[in-house]
Amino acid sequence: MKNRLRAACLTYWVFLCVYAQADEQVYLAPEVFLAEAFGTPPPPTVLWITAAIQPDVEKILGHPPSKLRQRYWSDGIKTAWILDEIGKEEFITAGFIINNDHIEKARVLVYRESRGGEVRYAAFLKQFEGAQLSDQRRLTKRIDGISGATLSVWAMDRMARLALYFHRQAQK
Amino acid sequence: MTASKSHDARHRRRTIGATLHRVHRWMGVVVSLFVVFLVLTGWALNHAGTLDLGRISVRTPWIAAWYGLRGEVPATGHAASGRWLIGNEEGLLLDGKRIDAKLGAPIGMVSAKGQFYIASRDQLLILYSGGQVIERLNSADLPGRPITRIGLAQEKIVLQAGAAFATSDGVSWSPYQGEVTWATSQPLPADQLKAAQILAPSLSLERIVQDLHSGRVFGRYGPLLMDAVGLIFLLLAASGLWMFFRHRRR
């Protein structure tokens, strides 16, 4: 009996593992996102998250940054940022195109959480377009949430603010 | 005759009422423990985000064994500049210290200019020797995928991803042809084997609470048990309503 229970649990676990593996949804390949932004993407450059900007980054994210440098692409006027941020447990990968200190486009590239994937829809992402970063490091536009996807919405909000902040730093 | 029939009907109703009352009470006693259990686990799940249950890992051996997870701890690792890297899907350890980054199972590590380059099949992690993550390179940042080997050639880091590509900073890559010292895995020394134990399979506390709530923790028959408890809840509600309205009619 115990063996059968164990076998059932193991089967369930394997199913969950397979299900979890299959959970990673690539909605837009990063290469395609960059091609959308620039046509032919420029070579990447990096922004170092130095001790001077680290407190601001930490304030925006609500936790210390997970890395010391951030890659971006720039044609001199606009910049493209591919950022990772944890929604609930897994990283959400999102792309932001920043032009003249405002968000030109926001896209969800890879979604790994089991719930909250509605943040990928254009109706939600359009809200970010035109948003700028206020002096309090907030977005100048109100972003309406999605029921059941609160943590993913918050993660998108943090990434949008971070992309705007990084853009500002990269332009200096 | 009529009075006797009426008396019989009243007696029957009273007997049914008393039986139902007894059944109702016993059903209440039977499910009371489940109510407490379901309410507590339900509250925990409702506030799982606030309580951070998803990020609390449970490594208790008997729980892992109950779930059928066998202890697959790495027996090999990667050495570079006298430092040991051990890793699997559970995490990465550099000299026994956990690295705050997700990578998957590493295929190799090299060291150049005070930085460590750790490759998995589809990512490259760049670290300072203290373990601080400089950058994690994904598909868009890599010259190709899957990565099959990582090596060193004249202070340059070389990735085998179909063809071989070299970089000196992890940002720009160029095709490379030449001699490469490829990183290989090695059996772990005793102290590293001991450190590797923290990479044993784990479960998130949220997953365990979810399985307790749904009954799945008890295997195939657990959800059926919870279905039965749910049925008793329905019967309780029905008998409770019946008794309530019966009393009001009186």
C-alpha cells in the first residue's frame, strides 16, 4: 500500500516537473524584440551598476540588484533593455524600448510563472507606452492591475521603472 | 382512525428529525478536524505571497522520501584557480557558498582576470571571485546554443556552441580557431562532497501546503478523501437547513 502511495506521489511529482518545465513560455525571442526595436540591432554595450547607482536600483526593485552590469542596445537616440525580474517565484523576462526618456514599447519575452501570464497581452502592455520616470522613481502613468496577476504586474512595473532609470544613466 | 394516522405521521417525523439531528451532530464531529485543517492551510495559501512560502525550501529527508525524491547530490564538480564549483537544478555552490543565481546544471567553469565564467547548456554566468554575479547571459547574448564546452585560450574564454566563439569580456564574441584548454568535470574531494549535500532535492513549503490542502500529499486517494469530506460538508449544510426550517415552521 505504502509503495503504491509512493509510486503515485512519484508519478505526480514527475508530472509536475514536466509541467513546470513546459511552463516556460517564450512569447517573443529576444532577437526578434531587438529587430523590432532597431531593424538591424546595434552591438550591445553594458551599464555597470556601480555603488553610486546601486541604492536607486535597490529602491526601484525593492531588493538588491541580482547582477553588477546590465546589457543594453542603443542607436544613440533610443535604447532597448531586456530585464529579468521575479514575479512570484520565477523570472519574467521583459523588453523595453526607451525613447527620449519615455517608454516607447514594452513586451513580455519569456514568462515562467504558472499564473499571471495575462501581463503579456497588448491591452496591458500599452499602458506603459509614454510613461516616464518621476523624481520619486515612479511611473508618471497609472498602470491598472490584473486580478490574479498582481505580482506579475508589480514585477512589470518595477522593470519599466528600472529601464527608464537605466536609460537615464546610459545617456549621461 | 384519523387521529391515529395523524399521530403516526407526527411520530415518524419526530423519529426522522431525531435521527437527522444525531447524524448531523456526528457529521459535524467527523469533519471538525478537517475544517480546522482546511481553514489553516487555506489561509496559508491565500497569503502565500506575503508569507513567502514559495521561497521556503523544505529539505527534510522523510518528506523528500515520502514524495519519492531520491537524493541526487552531485559527485563531480568543476575546478578553476583553486576554487570548486558544484551545481545542479537546485543551485550553484562556489567553494561551498551558494551563488545567488539560477543557471541549471553547469557544464564547466573557467577563470580569467579575476572573474569566473560558468556555462550551462543555454546560459553563461560571470562572477567575481567573491561570488558576486556580474551578469547572466541568455540566448540573445550568446553567440550560439546549446553550449557544449567552455575553455580558455590565451586569456580568452571560448565557448563551443556549434562552432567555437571567443570573448575577453563576455560582451562581444568572435569565431575562434586554435588550441583551447577545455574545462572538464572532476570527482569532488571529501569536503566538497559534504558541502554538496545542501543541493539535495527540495520542495517549496507552498507546494507542501497546497498538497496538504488538496489531499494530494496522501497520494492517489488523498483527493478522494477530500471529496468525501466535501460531500459531508454538503450533507451538513442540507441537514442544517432542513432542521432550521423545520423548527421555524413549528
